Amino acid sequence: METNYHLPSTLEQFQQQFPTEEACIDYFFSVKWPSGFSCPHCGHSRSYITITRRLPLYECLQCHHQTSLTAGTIMAGSRTSLHKWLTAIFLIARTEQGTNAVALSKIISVTYKTAWLILHKIRHAISTADQGTLLSGVIQVNSAVYGKPYNPYFRNHPQEHYLLAGSSLNIQGEPSYIKLKLVPKIHVKEKIFQRSATSDFTQQHVQSHTNSIEFITGRFSSKKFRALLAFAAQAGKSINNTFHGIGQKYLQYYLDEFCYKINLTLHEAPIFQHLIHLCTVPHVRLNLFTSQNTHMCPNSKIKTM
């Protein structure tokens, strides 16, 4: 990662550090090519630079392949300036609050539609990275609900969205990487999580050869993983405060954004710097854990309560 930049902590500091489009171009170059230009086609280190375009165009001196700073990134094809993209990434990376499309559109002077699309692409990059990061080792999973805080009836409420909150544990037995995943309502009958819900979660989000997985899904179970329930409650509060409620269609993206920031915070990793790389460096996963397999080993221990 680049080392010549101090990480801004406020919007005012950000604007002072990146006041112009040229400053943002220099920063994106340092992120994409920290050791200097490298042709994505042949790896050659020297290029011609065309500066008559809105963004510089780099042509490899060896193979004549042309590329730009945004090629292969979430910004590819966008007419929005890098300064506005960088501002959006900074705002979404803040831990004390995120940002919504209404606020972003005012700050960077774009339409609501453009602001929404920028944020959606950033969140899609976060969700994609999370899909490639599987829980491993000792794992705890607890059922939870996003939406109505309390509904005593067995009938599902339209504003209730069922979750499985899971985490890998560190050597102290504390959550080290969390996931909050929506459970389709076909896997929940009269507010009881079916075995298909835990099986689906295991298939999609747990690494093979895991030591053990313990699920707590019983409605009135005396044993609950309170740390996981606290994360789920915190996510609900954070999402409601910033976005004033989210429908089913995009809710998972916002849950993934919340977990992304929590997980980096747990590991004391700089969110802004990490998110810049996630959005900028093509074909590179910046996961806190590396996992390749997506199916459970037959010998794994799974306990459900």
C-alpha cells in the first residue's frame, strides 16, 4: 500500500489533502501502481502518456497496450471525476456514520441517480470481497432479526427480515470476523429457522475443514451469543439512522457494508485506505482472511440449538 499519504479523519482534512482533480489522479496512480507504471498486458514499466484526455492514457512502450487509471476498476466507464469518486469512498469509509445518496449528491454536486449508482458500486465491491472471505476455525452463529424490534405473533411481519449472524473466533474466544446474512423467508416457518437455513449459510459462508460450528436458532434458547446479537442490533440502528430503513432488495449490501467496517475496526486496519484498494486495484482481493474452498468437510462438527 502507498505510504506517502496521511489518512484524513474529517471531511475538512480530506478536502485539504485532495483539493483538486490532479491531486486525486496522483493518489489513484500511487494506489494502482505503487512501484510505478506496470502494463497490465505485458508487465513493462515504461509508457507514453497522453494528457489531452480528461484522464491520462498510458500506452506501453513495449506492447503498445493502452490503459487508464480507471480500467478494470469500479470507476471504469464513469464520466464522474475522480475527485467525486474519492470523496464518496471517503464518506462511506467513515465509522461513526456512513452516507446516503441524498447527502452525497449535495456534497459532490451530482444528481441523486449518480450518487446512488456510485454508492451502489462501492457497496457491490465490498459485498464481492466478503463473498470471497469465508468463516473458519471455531465459528458461532446466532439467529437475529432486522426490522421490527419485537413482534410476539408467529405470523411474519412484512418489515421483519431474518438474519444469521456468524463469526470466526480468535484465540480469546471473541469475534474476529463477522457476517450478517439475510435468510430467505422460505427457510423460516412461524419464526422457526429450518435446517435448510443453517445448511445454506454453511455452504455459502464457511470454509471447509472448519474446526466446529455452533448454531443458536431456537426462539427461546437459553444460550445465546450475545456479542453477535449486539452486532445485529447495532447494524439495524446504524442502517436506520443513516438510511431510514432499507427494503429487502438492497438490504444485504448495507449489512455487508456495516460488517466490512466492523471487521476492519476489529483488526485496527485503516478503512479508507483499504476501501480505496478494494475499489481501485483490479483482480486483487484484500481480505482479512484468505479462503479458497466453499464446501464443508464431511468431518466438520456442526451443532444446532
